[in-house]
Amino acid sequence: MKRKLRMPTDAEEAAIQHGIAADPENPEWTEEDFARARPAAEVLGERVAASLVRRRGRQKTAVKEAVSLRLDADLVRALRDSGPGWQSRVNDTLRKAVLGKLG
């Protein structure tokens, strides 16, 4: 599905420009900056640049298996309230309890 580009409103653009002006350590790029820019692979090497690319979508081979598990509502609520990564923390806790080790 193709995303539709939405241009910022005048107020949003003003806020963006204010933020740029307020951060002297990270100025907006000029045409000269863009002209000097080089691809990451050219600067860092193919292997390093490839390791920095965030993979999107599903992996070809699933490392984990989706299961259905019935838990008490208050437990699930507490787990979710613990913040992002709660499912991985549950996985680690179960691994330690069942297999006696992490990893």
C-alpha cells in the first residue's frame, strides 16, 4: 500500500523550524551538505552498513512460535502495564523457570 505524503500545516512547519533553530548541534542540512553526503556502504563498508539496516516485515524463519495461553486478567494487565517489551520479559522469565537458564 502506498502512503500519501501529508505536508505540515503552517503551525507545524513553524514548530519544526523553531526546533531546528533551538538545536545548534544538529542544524538543518544545506544543499552543500547533501552534495557531500555519501552512502553508508561507501563510508562504513558493506557489512557494517548492512548491519545498521532495520529489517521490516516478518522473518523468513520464525524464531518464536505464536501460542494461545489463558492467563488471569490482572496478571496480563500488570504485565502490559510494565511497558514495551513485556512479552519478551515473560518469555525470559518462563525460559528461566522451565529451562533453568536465560538465553
